[in-house]
Amino acid sequence: MRRRDFLKTSVLAGIGLATGCTRKPSPGVIFKGWPYEPDLVRENIEFFERQRNIEVAYEVVSGNYHDKMIALFIGKTPMDCCYVRDDDLAEWVQAGWLRPIDDLNALESGLDADDIFPYNLEAMTYNGKQYGLPYYTDFTVWVYNAQVFESMRFDKPARTLDELTEQAIKIKEKPVRTPDGEIIEYPIVLGFRQAITGFNDWWALNYASEVDLFDDELNPIFPDDEGRRAERILQWIVDGIYRHKIIDLNSLTMGLIRENIAAGRQVFSLISKYDVEWINNRKNAAVVEAYLKARGIPETQARHAKVLKMAPLPSLESDQHGTLGWTRMYCITAHCREDKLMDAWQLIKFLGGVDASGDYYTARRWFRLRGLGFAFKSLLDDPEIIAQTEQWGDIKLIKEQSQFVRMRENIKAPWFPDFNLYYQPEIQKILLRQQSPRDGLARIAKRCRELKREWS
């Protein structure tokens, strides 16, 4: 059964789903989410309950969140609000599972639309209606090993992909060694492991070179996009793997890219911005500690040692800018109980906006404790945020890069999850030289057109 047909039927309605079919609805607001730091989530909720005197029943949905939530929605499991990825918003709205929040005055009472980054606000909007408030957001950044860079006496980070190739070849030729004495064979590592939320690096490299992959009607325009940039970027990766041998082929399966770059096994990488904080400011990260110890950095400095530095993403031309951003949000379900609607709204406004005092309490706390990005522009000028950021990163560069962030163009299509399952293995075939970049992109474009017709 195709996903489109699955979503349009209630084939699971009569199946005894494990969650919610026999349980009586909770008297409080029923809130479900994936299992990221559930203890901290409960602490935030407890603070909200004390402020508002509203009871919340928080439940973790472990495993494949997307598919399990679909089963819960179709099974009409009691649920008032939940986490939603921007990747899934269009699909879930089209299926009738989420309600818009415009009528709840989402941008009043301390919530200012002008204070939300445009790509975040756009990601939470579908067909002109806003459905969510931001849980957290972030974008892909380019990082390099500061110690290796200094030892190579490079003047500045590569601004173009060709310059990056030259720097990586010089590192191989020297050669440069890891903290444990091994030669760095592949200076560059990229993330191309198949995953529901994977392949950020492909999008980020395209956006860094200002590639438009889809038109306003979400029709694919690759592989004949302007300058055939999408094809050229994939060819650069293929050449880096097989011709220059500067990119690790294990990128296709590696699940610990953050840990590898932290341990000094590679020099250049694309990672989430909050992972820079994890690497540069996480004293309990064993791989980072080992790296710092090998470099002779005293333990008292370990918490704020900047192992990695950030730079603008390398692009095809030096005057091009961009990167990929994503938004995780809080939404209210379409079958939220009427008597709990305003309570549910108060909850997501607290979690995704301001508390009773008008402060971005939850967003600020997530950043302080876990480095998670936020959707509010004004927080980038907050003295506490600036001071904490400078312990592990570059606040000036972060402000600059935040102006060029783009969301995936076709997440506005309800067929995005189907596309997501299809395009990743096709890109991998290109990187394995089982098909050319042009042929692979043409196959992906053809499938996009088919999916668009099916969903129409």
C-alpha cells in the first residue's frame, strides 16, 4: 500500500494499537513527543504547571516517531498536542491531523512574528496558515580542526570547493596525524547515511552554492538548474572520493561523524551548529577529552577549548552563500479535546514562545543546557547568550550565517516523506559510481513528478 493511500484510509482504526485504545483520556493536556532528554522536558513542564496551574500528561513515543505517530493518529489515540518535524507538517496537515493556531492569537501576548527567523516561520506555515510554535531549530555549519589548520599554516578557510580540494590534498601530502598517531587519510567527512532526518549535507552544499532545486510549484528543476550546479556539486564529491581520495567513503554508512571530527580523525566536516557546542564545550565527552589530553591542554581549560572553528560553507563560487536549516515545532492536534484546547494552547505557547513573565524561558533553557538553537532573532543579541556562545563558537559568524539559512524547498509537499525514502539511496548510488550525477538526479526528478501526480 502506498503511503498516500495509507494516509487516506483508516485501516488501523480497528487494530488494537498499544497506546490509547483502551486507556481513558488523561484529565490533563495530553502531550506526546520523541524521546530527546525527557527528564528536561518534564522539568520544563513542571515549571509550566506551577505557573499556570494546568496539568500535563507528557508521554514519550520511542522508535520511528513518524510512523508511530501516523498509527496513533489513525487510531484516534487521545492526544492534544505533540512534537512535529517540519519534514512532516504538510503530510500531517493534508491528512487532517493538525489544527491551525492562527485563531488562538499565536503571535500576540508576547509572541512577535517579526522576532522569528523567516525560514522558521515559513516552515511552521502551510497554505497560509500557521500550525506550530518552535521547539528548537538549527542549521548546518562548516567546521575545521583549528590545530591542524594552524600546523598547516593555511591563511584562511577555503571559500570555494576547489580551494577546499587543494587544502585537503596538502593535508594528505604532509601527512597530518591524529592524536593517537594515525595518518589522516581522508581530511573530509560528509554525512550520507540513510536516515529519516538524514542527508543534511547534500542540501547544505546545494544551498551554499545558491542552488534552486524546485520552482514555486514544487516541480523539480534539476538536473538542468542554473549552471547545472546540483550536478557539479555531486561530481565534486565523487571526485573527492575516488580521484583525489580526500573524502571518506565511509560517509555512506558512518553514524558517528560528530565523534570522528571531535577525535581529530578528519579535519573538515559539515555538522549541526549545536554539535559544535557539544564538541567544544562538553567536558564529559570522552572523545573530546582524549583529543584535548593528547594536545596537552590542561583539564581546567577543557570545558571551553575550541577544538573546532566555524567558517562559511564552501561553495562553487566565492560570492555564494547559504546553508540548510530545520525546524522542530509544537502543534495542536485536530482532535484536541474542546475542553482542553485553551490549556493546550497555553502549553505550546509556553514551550514554543514565552512564559507568564514574557520571557523565552524554554528556548533559553534548552540553549543553556544543551546548546539547542532557537528561532528568535532577539536572543542572538542577549548578553547571556552571547557570552555562552563565545565559549565554544563565533557569535558574529552565527549571526551572519543565520541570514542565509533555507529550509528544504519541498517539505511543503505532502509527498515529501515518500521523496525522502526515494532520493537518499539514489544519491548513494551516485557516490558509489553506480550511476552518473546527471542520470541519478534525472531519476530523482522523474520520481518527484510522479509523486506530485499521485498526490494530486
